[in-house]
Amino acid sequence: MHYSETWDLDSIFPGGLASPALKSKLTTLKQQLHDTQTTLTNWRAEADTPAFDWFQQLTQDLQRLEAGLLQSQVFVVAVQSADASNTQAGALLNQLYQLDNQRENLMTQFKKKLVALPQATFAKIVEQPELKPIAFNLTEMRKQGLALLDDQTEALINNLAIDGFQGWSDHYDTLVNQIKVSYTDEQGTKQTLSAGQAQNMLAAAMPNQQRADLMHNWEQAWQQQAAPMADTLNHLAGFRLQDYKAHGTSDFLRRPLDLNRLSKDTLTTMYQVVADSQSLLLDYLKRKVTLMGKTQLDWQDVEAPLTLSDAPQTQTYDQAADFVISNFAAFSPKMAKLAKYAFDHHWIEAENRPNKRPGGYMESLPETKESRIFMTFTGSPNDTATLAHELGHAFHSDVIKDLPLWRQDYAMNVAETASTFAELIVADANVKTAKDTKTKLDLLDAKMQNPLAMFLDIRARFLFETSFYEARQDHIVTPTELSDLMLNAQKTAYGNALTTYHPMFWASKLHFYIADTPFYNFPYTFGYLFSLGIYAQAKQQPDFEDRYIALLRDTANMSTEDLAKKHLGVDLTKPAFWQAGVALIKRDIDEFMALSAPLL
């Protein structure tokens, strides 16, 4: 079977950014904003009994408006991702941000109306059959409404955020497009790589010295943009901190925890287990670097693939697609069916070419009830894992697509559940395909990229962001200070085990610059360990598929702790659950150590 490596965007809005359908959509959204404002203004709880038909219509209008804006934004961002040089996308995105800002103002008014309701009236509303599915979301919004300022002030903050907050996030993309990294291949041919291409190269197989040279050039390329990058990061954080302060808190972790419906006790417990497991991962890395023929462990070695086998572990895109589909089927026929549909209907942009943005993502299209996946496929086991990861996200989106939109608004930490679970399936399957010891070691190393990232790299990101926000509350943080904070965070997370680090990581990592998601780090670690627990159950329980889907459908319907208690029977504030996940990682490391010992 031959699958397309480029996605179909015309089925969303035909004709690209100049699409008449997209233009018409913008006109419709403006009218919907006006109509919803009228409905919101005229709603009176006391005149809307006993079935609260007017209120039900209001919730439907707000969700339909949000869905239309999301559909349009996903399309424009997709065009921009596939061609980072497209200058029209930024202007169009700004128009959509303006409209979404108006929607946010409507949501502010809506939440305040919820706060103003007597408890008895609110209780009657959420008991209505049509509203019960979003009762948790309405209760959450009512709680959020308690912290809101007056309508005029909230509207002003939202309006200023377009250029003062989202604008800085967009500016980061502009700066990234200017990053050029020099690279010399094994034949001595010199090339100039984009940020995305260089990032992919660093994760690909190549000689140690060549990788070290590329890493040096990568660090220098970001260093050349240090001043504008620091400005961008400082202003993003400054706006966010002022917003927090205006809403009554100086605790910069409060909002990220609320967004993830997670308690601080759970976060603290999880990271204590992660810190306690540091030596386990470092022992693995020391063995790996020895097998790579090196005497010191450098930053670029952590993500470098092990290549002991004479035959490189590569797959074509078609092979990777079939591999993912067949192994999904062993755990969940419905997962396999969704993956096959995604490949057949061109949901995935995977072609390896210049001018694509770095990284990968999945975005849902709430109106057409589809997804689109962005990545760059080079043939490595990690690329196959990424493909599985993003298809896991798409499966999560698919099993909840019939729910009201607000019931689809799951938090980022549980968003990583389905994706990481899917990745685990493929990683385990990869290891089982090995025909000899060296190949198995290479594939075990590919599987270990996840725990290495979750326990070391992402912990370093969390430590850096925590120290950065503490400093930013007091002053503008200089590029030198940012690099020092990053270096200290990396040394702590990696136990001072590396000879070289990546001080400019604060500039090269997109996650620090995403406006609407503060602390875009700890949810990954949570999702990974949460998925390990689910995966362990999946291998033992024949009715797993239905139970798994039931969990995914509840991800925007309760707190994370309640979700784990209901579907897994565990207490996330206790270390036992997290330690069980670490035990699975240890099993892989023990196997790696035993298999590799004769090769030393």
C-alpha cells in the first residue's frame, strides 16, 4: 500500500489561504459572535424555567462559535507549518485571534452569569438532561468566574493580549525562520539547514564527531539570536505574570495546575519519584555512550540513536504506516481502524523537505470531526514512534468527537495519555522484531528515548521554567542569565553526568514560547507515567479496549485524581502508582545492561 506523505487541507477549506470558503467562514463567525452576544445579553434565569431552553441554546451557541474558530485556526496554522516562509498566514491568524478574543469576552460574561446564579438555580440547570453531559464543565466555569475582574477590564486584558501576548508568541516563529545551521556531511559537502532540518539531523544516525560539530553549530545559531529571543521570552512571561497578579495570585504554578486539573500534591509526588530514579537513567546513559565508542557523555549523545547493528534500523513511510496499524490492532481494533483511516484520507503531513517548521503535533477539526497530523518522517525508529504518538492523539479525539465540545476540552496531562500509550505499543513491538542482540539493543535504545526525555530533559525544562519565573517576578532576565539558569537546571536534572550541555535550549525549545500553555513540560512526564500504568493493565485484561475508551471519554469530565481513581483504582498523591511505572522502565534497562555487557 502506498500512502501519501502530504496532507489534504483542501477538504477543510479548498484553495489555501485565499479560499472563498474560508473567507465566507470568517463572515459567518462574525455574525455568530453578534448573535451569541444578543442571546447572552437577553438571557434571564428567572424567566427560563423549568427546562432552561434559552440557557441550553446559549451553551450550544458558545460551543458552535468555539468550534468554528478552532476549525479555522487549525487550517491556517497547518498551512503555516507546512511552509514556514508563508507570510500571509500570520496576518490571517491575527484576524482569527481578534475574533477569538471576542469569544473570550463572551465567555467572561457567561462565567459571570454563572457566578451570579443562586446555588439552587444552578443546581437545577446542571440537572437538565441536555446539560448533564457538561455539568462538570459548567461547574468548573462557575468556579473560574469567581476570579474574574469586571467585564471592561477583562475585555481590555484580552484585547491587549493579541499584540502583547500572542504577538510575542508569533514573533518567536518569525525568529525561528531566520535560524540557519551550517552542516557538513560525510562526503564533505557543506549545507545550510533550517531549524527543523537541523533538529531532525541531530536525532538521526551519524558519526560521533559529525554530530558534535552539528551540535556546536546548532548552539551557535541560537546564540546569534539570543537577544531577540530573550526579549520575546521575557515579554511573554511578563504579560502572563501581570495577568496572574491582576487575578489575585503570584503563584505562577497555580494556573498550569488548574489547566491540567491537577493538584500540587500529585505534581510533587510525581517529581519526587522522578528525582529518585535519576541514577537508574544515568547508569543507562553511561553504558550507552561506551557502546557508542566514546569516553565522555555529551548533550547530543542522549538523543542520538544507538547504531550497533550493521543494518541501520530504518523504515519507509509505507512500512512504518503498516507497522503502526498492525500493532495497534493487537491491542485495539478501533485504534487500528482509525489509524488506517487517517493514512487513507491524507490526514498526515510527513514529507521531509525544507521550509517546514520543526517538531510535530496533532490538531482536531471539531466541525468536520477529523484530525491533522504534522511531522517530518526520515525513516528512523523514533519517527515511527512519533507517527504512533500523534495517531494516539487522533484516536483520543475520535472517541470523544460525539460529545459536546466542552466535554472534549481535556487537559494537556491526560492529552498525553493516548499518545504515549500508542507510542509504547509500537516501541515494544519494535523490540520484539529484533533478530539479533545488536539490533535488539538499538531498538531498546530507541524505546528508552521516552523515559530519558520525561525524567531528565523535561525535568530540566520544569526546573528552568520555575527558576525563570521566580527571577522574572523581580527583573528582566538577560540572555546570559537565561543560559545560566538553563545550564543549572540541566546539570541538576542530569546529575552533573554530562561533559557538555545545551545552555541555549531556552531559545531552541518552542514549548517555552506558546502563549496559551504555561509550563508546557510536566504534563508530558505525567502522561508518560500514567500511560505506563494503563499499558500494564492493557496487557493483562481482555476487556481493555472498552475500559480504555471509557477513560478517554471522561478526560474532560473530572479532575485528574478522580479520573485515576475511577478508571484505574489508584491514588496519584501516593508514590506507589508512579513507582510501578518506574519498575517497567527498570525492566527495560536491566535487559539492556545484560545484553550489552558482553560487548564492552
